[in-house]
Amino acid sequence: MYYEQFDRIEIMKEKKVCVIGLGYIGLPTAALLANNGFSVIGVDINLDVVSKINEGKIQIIEPDLDQFIKSVISKGQLKAQSTVSCSDVYVICVPTPLKENDKIPSPNIDHVLTATRNIAQFIKSGDLIILESTSPVGTTKKIQEILIDCGVNLTDVHIAYCPERVLPGKIMTELIKNDRIVGGLSIKATKIIKDFYSLFVSGKIYETDAKTAEMCKLAENSYRDLNVAFANELSMICDKQKINIWNLIELANKHPRVNILQPSTGVGGHCIAIDPWFLISQDTKNTKLIQSARKVNNQKTKWVIDKIKNICAIHMKKTGVSPNIACLGLAFKPDIDDLRESKAIEVAETLLTEGYNIITVEPNIDSHAKFQLLNLSDAIDQSDIVCVLVKHKEFLASSVKDKLKKIGALDFCGVFS
């Protein structure tokens, strides 16, 4: 039995893997697979990204990822290119952004469908096709339908959905340690693709069907959106009552069955702010609570903007001069360089568009198209009003917090908690 399992692992590791999409999930996944002995082709339409990766460099900030990439590139285990080539395992990690409709944003799966058509000519018996991109229910089945339309013989071709569950800043660790779910279009596909993941995932791997796996990913992030919405709504209530929200949450969480999350500038990123719309767009009638959470979290950002404007109005009334406003943090969450759907960006851009004097600090990026970035010390010295929008570690040092408190900085993310 041991030797049969050993042979199975060795046979599986001989398979060539093609990871399509080298972004925040695809690149770490490709690096991890290559580090585990697979021969990996990484595909991305951005030629600058392809070139940089082949030089052993990365285009995103993620702890340990740079070392992984340098190692696997130098060993020849990973090669980046702009087109798909024949492989045995195809892992689709392309973006699934929202289409901004008049009423309800809906998911755009065009990149998934394009990736599917691009691999169609290479699919052969025994191949594995895995979708990791966050997708509306039914997308994995659509991959099967497209391949059939392309004339692909899917006999003994195994297709499944396996969503990632990782936290930016801890991706390389969590890709290995976190539990996963595999939902195949058949029981056999589920088992075979589970075996594939077991070669590099130490967490438990749970089997289900494709539709359940797709729904599970959306349910997880919608659940988190709901919980953040409660915290954000509570923060606005407490502000009106002149109650310290951070102290309140700390006290409330002393209850053995209460765990209120931390309020923030709003909910950003390409998961929690986006995924609930995948559910809403498919079923507006039965997603009233999820829709309410989205409205609350979007409203919190508008509330932050209005709060800053009110402070500016008070300053102008006293001095007759338009104040310089320092916005500390532009990323969508602490200690990363990811600006996708960032509510801190929305705050700064809205104020800038409306004619306010904006100074920005973001220690995790080198430049920004709309803002001139300053270091923290210069920003504080040059500003009249300081707004902490993201809880970066650079803002948590005792000396920094003391200085921010002394100048009456507006804390929207719990730096002073």
C-alpha cells in the first residue's frame, strides 16, 4: 500500500502544471507548486509581469514570495510566458471583476472564459482543469460547456473548483496550512484533484460538488462583509453618542459568545467588497441582508469623507485658510501594497476631486498616479488635519501614536485602540 501511494505521488509530480493568471493568487500558487517539484508554466497577458518574473523578481509585495520566485526561477522549475502551452494540469487564477451595471453590479467572468478557450486546443485524456478564481455559481460547469463547444473530448478529463482562502500578507503560509475544499463536476474529478492538492497542502481538504464549492467561497466572504457592516454601523452610532467605539467593542467582546470585529474606513479589496455582489446579482429577492451589509459598508466610507469635511469647515472658519489634509494609508488593508477597491483611496480621491489639499502616506508603495507620496514625518509636519485611514504597522509605534494623539489626528481604523 505504501509503495502504491509513493508511486501515485511520483506520477502526479511528473505532471506539468500551467497556472493562468500571475496576480495575487496565481503567482504564489505557481511558486508554491514549482517549489514542490512540479514543472510550472505561468501565463499572464502582461508582458512586463512575465519579464519581471523570469528575472526572478515580483510585482507585488508578499512576505517570502520573492525568495520562492528567485529559487524556482534559478532552478528552472517555473517559467513565465504570455501564452498557454501544453500541460497536464491547468489552474485558472484570472481576475473576475464586477461589471458596473445601472442597478446591481454583476460578475464579469470573461477572463475565465477566455482562459478556457485558450487551453481547449491542448486538452487531452487525463488532464486536470482547476478553477480557483472567485466565480458565480455555475462557472465551473460553463468551463465544461465551452470545452465541449470547442470540440474537446472530455472523456477522462477532470474539472473542479477549488477556491483559495488566504490572507494577503500571509499567502505563502496559508496556501499550505489552510483547509481547502474541492468541488468537482464528478465524484472522480473531486477525488483526483483532491489528491493533487494533497501534494502541497497540509491543511484538510474537503470534498464536495462544484456548485457547493462556488457557493461556499461566496458565503464565506459575504459572512465577513456582514460582520464588518455591524461593526461599521456601530461605530457611526457610537460617534453620534460620543462613545469610544474601540473601548465599547473591547468590553462587549468580554462576553463569551460575542466577537465584534473592528470598524474601518470601509470594506475594500478584491474579495469581501466584491464577492457579495456575485450572490446578489444571481438572486436579488433572497439577499436582502447581504445587500444591506454592502450599503452599510459603502456608506461608512461616505461617512468618513463627511467627517473630514466637517473638520475642514471648522478649521476654515477659525483660520480662513483651506487646510492641508494628510491621509495616512492608501492600501485596502494594513501592511500590504494592494490598492484594489481601497476605501482609503476613495476617501483621498473624493477629497482631492472636490478641491481639498491632500497629502498622502503609503509606506508599502513607491509611487501613485494621482498622489505625491510623502514620508510620515513630513506629512504630519506639512498638514493641518491628519486622518489615519489604514492601520499600518508604521503608524502603531508608540512615538508615532503619541504624536498623532497630540495633534488630534482622526482615527478611523483603531490606531489608538
